[in-house]
Amino acid sequence: MNAALRLVDLTVSYDRHPAVHHVSVEIPAAEMTAIVGPNGAGKSTLLKAMLGLAPRVEGRIECAARRIAYLPQQAEIDRSFPISVLDTVLLGRWSRFGGFGAANSGDIHDAQHAIEAVGLGGFERRPIDTLSVGQFQRVLFARLLLQDADLVLLDEPFAAIDSKTVADLMVVIRRWQAEKRTVVAVLHDLDQVRRDFPNSLLLARELVDAGPTSRVLSAENLLRARAMAEAWDEQADACDVPMRLSA
């Protein structure tokens, strides 16, 4: 199985205190993988490390994707900026036309098609600050559609949204997988992970297990992850474990 991402002895630290500790794992290409674990396990930190957004990273990250799309948590997005649904979705093409360019008719057509694909046809001119949480998440998925990425990273994409929106957005995710794109999502609902995501990575600051979801989310592994998270000392000395990078 080809790997879309390979993490080799990855440690992500804040002030030399590891949030993610010596993780080595492969994320399979063209598959759907969930990152799960207890609260404070380092799931979002690991996702940001994959993007180069974490403050201090040691180890190695190997990425085979040409284009990466990222959906942050909604809490990290400022919705007070006066911008429409259409213009928000068009930001998915920012890398093509930049800050001083303009969207062409093809970009606008694609954006309108993406908005319809997530169930928001007719919302193009609505300001984003008038949308519900679920509607805004649909907008963000439409923006991802315009990025046309090989690798899609989603940080808690279903937090605080209704079940109908979850079901509709899962249709989009399954379409990505059918198109042989790699999807990696931080998720909390283990029932949904078991139902929808064939592969999982169980994290508790350190890697507990990774592979088929049916094995990774065993009762034994979940108990181990909880015990590891509860035993973690936030006041521990800085990480002095030597790196174990392969040649």
C-alpha cells in the first residue's frame, strides 16, 4: 500500500515540552483515515505538523501529495469579516489568482457548482456571518472542493453541526475517496469512525496504534490510550529522549 504521508520519529514541542512524542506512522494514499484519541492527545497538533504549522517539529515528514487542502476548526476562523458565501468559496482558488488577481468566469462557475454540491444553492450572496454553524461548514467544504487537492486534512469537521449536515458532508468525503484522494480527519465520534472510516490512527501524545479501524479501536487500545493520557504530566521536564531517525 502506498503512503500519502510518512511520519518518522515525529515530535512536536511547545517550549521543549512535547505535545506529540516520537510518532512514526504511515497514512495510506487514496484512503480515509481518522485521527482519534482522548482530549489533549495531540490530534490537532499532529494535523498542523503535517502542514508545517506547528511551532517546533523534530523528526521527518514525507508527503507525496502535490496539493494539500486544510479545514481548520471553526473556532479558529473569524466570521466577522464582511464577505459573501461566493467570495469565501472562491478563496479556494487563491493560489491561482493571488491577492491582486481576479477570479475568472471559470472560477465563478466552479464556485457556484461547489456551493450547489454542498446543498447551498441560492446562498451565493449571503454574508457568512448570517449563516448557522452547519451552513458555514458547508461553505468551507465548498471552498475545499475548489482547491482540487490530492490530500485533504480536516480538523473536527463535524463538531457542533446537525446530523443532516454531517450526512451530506460525508457524501462529499466519500466522493473524494472515490476520486482517489487521501482524506485525514480528526474526529471524536467513535461510532462514526467505525461506520465511515476504514483506517484510524489512535493517539495519546504517543502513537497507540494505526491501521484498520476494526483493530485500532479495540477496547484494549482505547483503555490503553485513556491510561496514557491520564498519566501524562504537563509539568514534566523537557523531552530529552534522543531522536531515532532512520537513515
